[in-house]
Amino acid sequence: MNRAYLGEFEEIVLLTVAALDGGAYGVVLGHEIAGQTGREVRLNQVHSALQRLEEKGMVKSEMGEPTAERGGRRKRLYTVTAYGQNTLHQVREVRENLWSRIVKPFKLAVEL
């Protein structure tokens, strides 16, 4: 498999950008990731991951229109590129293949 390496957080950010379908920007990504994962997410972490993903060619960004809610400032909106989509498909295939190889399904462990 010939693809760029994605860390866990980069994968989550890339998936979230895809899920938000054109409405992805730093703050909303942070809130969505925190809500979906239960993790505390700092805005600088999101921006760092977005910058790495853009450098790898997996997302692209453009400035949106100014909004009153932001005092007339514009948001940088992110979308997944074709390369990013292909990478997500490859990651999913690897994970699904590995899960299908587990002979005994896991039971939920209860911590005491």
C-alpha cells in the first residue's frame, strides 16, 4: 500500500472534515471531534493537524465569506481532496481487513 502516513488524530480530523462536507473550519472541527471522541481538543491541535493534512495534499482550504457572528472576519474552510478520500478508503480497508481476521469477537470488558 503506497500512501502517506496518517496519525490517529490526523485521521480523525480528516474524517471529520469529510463528515462536515464543506462546513469544516477550526472551531467547529474541535467541537465535533470532542463530541464524537469524548477527548479534550485544543484549537491549536486542530490547526496543526489541518496544516499537516494540507501539506500532504489531503485537504484544501479557502477563505469563506465574512460573517457578522465573527465581527466581519472570514473563516478558513476545509474540504477533503481526491487524494484524501483515497487515503481514507485505504485506511478503512486495512482496518476492516484486520477486524475480519479476529476469530473470537471481543466482549465488552467491565472495569471494576
